[in-house]
Amino acid sequence: YQTSVYSKIINNTEFNSKNLSNYFSALLLFNNKKNSKALDHFSLSKQLINNHDPYLENYVNSLVIEGQVPKAIKELKFNLGKKNSNFFEAYLLLTLDSIKKKNFKKSKEYLNKIANFKENGALQQIIYESLKKYIYLFENKKVLMKNPGLGNLNIINRAFESCYLGARSTDVYFLNIINENDVNYSRYIFFYINYLIEQNRHQEINEILDQMDTLDANLLILQSKKWINENNFSNFTNIFSCKSENDILAEFIYIIANIYSSENDFNRSNFYNQISMFLNPKFIFNLSLTAENHYMNENYRECEKTLEKFNKKNLAYYWFKVKKKTFIIAKEYDNEKSFNYLNLNFKKIKNPSIKMLFDVANISKSFEEYDIAIGYYNNVLSQLTPNSKNYSDILYKRGSSYERLGEFSKSDNDLLQSLEINPDDPYTLNYLAYSWLERNYKIETAIEMLERAYKKKQNDPYIIDSIGWAYYLVGDFSKAEQLMKQALVLMPDDPIVNDHYGDILWSLNKKMQAQYYWKSVLNLKDTEESMKEKINIKLLKGPNKI
């Protein structure tokens, strides 16, 4: 099979085999998320730039992702006016470069070129409309009142527009963003604090600090809180100013990078994030998105390379680096080596924050180090009041750790106390009820709890599995089968769901089907050895002999 691009290249006799080989290697490496090596091969096949139109676009993409944005812009300017430079990202880079140089006349010329591509997709439309407003703002020092219909992004853009102009409405716009209930815009607490610092309104900053939920806060807010506690207000203004055209545009482009990341288009996300860094290289914290994208792409070396940008000077991001490297070691080696790395680096941190303690507790739990996890959960709970937002959740996490250790009395106590604070939490209801089912304890009460959980989360496969299993235990096999089928559709590769479904089918005298699902459990990658032993007994003697 040949794509049109490949066949077009092969039929052009001007290309020698070495150029072709390097170019194909570059494309292959780029598509396999190995951009650093791809760029080397693009450079070796640069003779194709005037003979193969897609080459320049691919080369520019690769350059930008590697952080070589000025070089990409230089290549585009050299080829400007040629067919190979006629693509959306080319004019975007040239527009932003012109704005950076305060050449607004030139930026509008390039923006008119972008207009030809704005129908290519929603994000292209958003970029075009937003840049149009920002260029008008920067050139005329007033807001273009036309509302392009960009949803919540309009609110963010208006906040930065108002801040840029020093308008009184800045507070209102930032508070509207921060208090948005449907979407988490807590990141913009940083930018509001930045604005308040420039206004010398420090008392209001302390009020915002008191409202911050440390355990749920994102990295930027955690770092902000540490700076505020240390009275390092200059750190805010050293990396961002809403009076700077470049800084505002950098944040806008970062939003685009985040959207692409949320859509699992990690290469495209890194492309836009590097443009953001080109506009505001002081805001190194945005590289955490690049590191996360590399991790999601399983490009661990590039992830580690990016993580080296973070040090103990900015402790929240240093801790992010430690955690991410912990997970990389677990992926590439084993949990023991990973856990040792985490503990070694955690012990080097003086006075770790409650968030760090909470993270270590959760990681310990995920590595099945339940005793250690409980110790950290104890420490976290001692620093919270029982009416705090996270108290019930930590009781749930500690209670489930006790359950895994077989300390059922302590587990029940934590989970029941968690439900006293948050009576309708579906996951706590599910965990406690399933624990009781496993112990053949308070079956009727457990079923009632599971029905409450199911009403809250009707598409959660774990809750569906639990309630299906509950009906099996009380002999309602027909209802159990109906529910377990739903769970199986949602989690076809889960060993427990397949095992439960086999037991239910056996009880309905569908023994051949039951054996099919039991056998499938033996081939699933997450099946533990103890379960395999039980399955083999079932296959020989049936479920009642275990």
C-alpha cells in the first residue's frame, strides 16, 4: 500500500534513495512519537524542501516540538510565498512572531491568511477569532466588542483584556472564572493573585489563600500557595504580567495545548505548548504539560528530560518530577524499585506539605503497601478538621486499606464514619457493601446500600458488578445475570467480573457458558495466581467445591 504522498515522492526521479530513506525514517519516527530522532532525519533529507510540498510542514512541526521555534519561523520566512508554506500553523507562527516584534500591521496580514483555514476545525476557528481580538487590543488599546461565540474561553479572554487595559472590570471577570462550577478553572487563581500583587492588594490575597483546597489543588496553585506563605510575591510577577502581549498570548496558546492533550493528541499539544514557551519562556511550569504528554505517549526518556527543568527551588513542581519518575520506574522495572526511589527522595524534603503526605499515602496504597499508607493517612487526618471537605474521602481511603489487610473492624469503622459525613457517596457505599458481601455479613443492608450507590452511578462497572453479585448471593440469579452482563460490556477484561458471570451462569444451569467465562479468566493479564487456582478447581468440580 502506498499513500499519495509516498507514491508522489517515489515517482519523482529528482530524489535520491538516501534522501528518501531519511525522509521516510523521519515520518515513521515522528508518527511513533520519537520526534527528537525524527528531527535528525528531517535535517538529513532537507534537499526535499523545494520538491515535496508536505516536507516543510512536517519539518516545521518537528522543529517546534523540539523547542526550535525561531528556526522554524526562519524556514517559513525563507519559503514564504511558495506553495509548501501554505498551511495553518505556518501563518500562526508568523502571526505570533510579528506580534512579538510589535509589528501589528504584518500580524494582520498573516492573520488574513489564517482566515482561509479557520473552517478546518473548531480550534482553528477559536485561534483565528481570539488572535483577531488580541491584535486589535494590542494595537488600539481597547477591546473589540464583537463576541465571536467562544463559550467559556470568552470569559478568560475578557479577563486578560481587562487586566491588560487596567480596567475596573478585571476583578469581576477573574472571579467569574474562578467561581465557575461546571469547569475547574482553579488555574486562574494564579493569574488573579498576580493581578492583585500588581495592584498591591495583599490582604485580598490572604483571603483567597484561606479558601484554597490544598489536597485538590493543581500544581500551579500549590506552588502559588508556597510562594505566598513565604512572602515571595515577586515570583509571581517575574514569570507573568498581564501588561505583556507575549505573556497573554502564551497563556492563550497554552489553553489550546491543553485542549489537544485532553483529546489525546499529545504531539499536537506539545507543538502548541512549545509555541507558548517561545512567547513566554519564563513560565517554565507549563512544561509540566509537555512532560505529562511524553509520559502518556510512553516516551519516558523525553519525559525525564523535560522533568529536569524542575528543581527544589519550586517544590510543588519538584515533587511532580519525583512522582512522575516514580511511575516511570514502576513501568520499566518493578514496584519495589519504584517505591524505594519515592521514599528516598521524599525523605530528603524538609517539612513536606500535607499534599505531599497525601500523595505518598495514595502511592503506597496503589503499591499495596497498606500499613505504610495507613500511617500517612493518619498524619493527614491529624491535620484536618472532621468537617473539612476531604475528611470523609481520606477515611474511605484509610478504611479500604484496613480492609485489604483484613482488619475489618477498623475498616468498617472508617467507612461508616465516612458515610456519616457524606451519606450518599456511591464509592464508599459500594466498597463497604461489597466488603460485607464477601464476609456474608449484613447481606440485606449491603444490598440496600448498593441500590443507593447504583442510583447515583448507573454506568459504573464496579458498582454494577457489586450489586449483581449481591443478587447472586440471595439467589436472584436472573437479576444477577442481567446486571453482570452490563458490567461485562463495560469491563470485558476484568477477571472478577468474568468470574462472577461464570458463577451466575452455572447457577442458571448454563454450564458450558460458565466454563467459557472461567477459562477466559485464566488468559486475562490482570488475573492473580490465587484466582487462577480457584478457577481451575471450578473447571474440574464446579463453584460449590471451593
